[in-house]
Amino acid sequence: MIKWSGDGRSSQCRRLCATRSAAAGVTLLLTVSVVCSTSAQTIPAHLRVGGGWHFVLTIGSAKSSWDATIKQGARGNLKGRAEPSEIDCRAKVSGTVKGATVRMTWQVLSPCAREIISFKGSARRNRMSGSFVDSKLGKGAFKGKRDE
């Protein structure tokens, strides 16, 4: 039987305990402690994408401006909301940051037509850019700039 146990500080800090029953009925217990520190959870400054952002989404010659508020968890998980500048709509934001790669899904809610916008791009300091696929309008490109 293999069992992971944590020390309460984080999921990064674990001990592996393995128990094995020998043929003679003797039980051996092996404990391996993994040394960790809380700095292992620190996200480098250039990968922090939490906060306020202004995005411009482009499909062909059409452009749409959106303002988003994104919260970033210790493991790079993203959640938040986005709203377009032109109409009264809202989108639920979820996603991840891994290395410099950002993946987000915006689920547009009522009163607008329901649609899903899937983003894939990269982050660098106070900027993001990449491509997206809108479930109703197709493929496009996006650029984002952190609010100052």
C-alpha cells in the first residue's frame, strides 16, 4: 500500500509512506520525506497575470474591446470575469498559466448570446497575445495589456 501524506503547508510538501507485507507476515514501513520550502510556490513576476486587463480581440477587420479582472491561484489557475466595452454582457473567465503559456476560456453569459471563447497565448511582463476561437464567430487574434 502506498499512501501520500502532507504536512499541511502545501500539496508540494509531501511524504511518501509505503507499507509492504513480507511473506513471513512481517510488515516493513518505509518513510521518505521530501524537503520543500514555501518558496517553491512562488510564481515569478513575469508570469503573474492576475489583476485588471484590457483585451482587444480581432477577427478579420472587426475588433472588440474587453476589460477583464483575473485572479491567479498559487498553482497558476485563473478565474475571473470579462466585459466588452461596446455592449452590456459578461463572461466567466477560467484557465491556467504554465511557464509563459496562457490558456483561458471565456464563457459568455446572458443577456448576450451564449458562446465560448477559447484563448491560447503567451504572457510577458504586462502583456499577453495569441489566438482564440469563438464558438460563433470563428478564429481570431488577441492582445492584452495590464491595467496600470
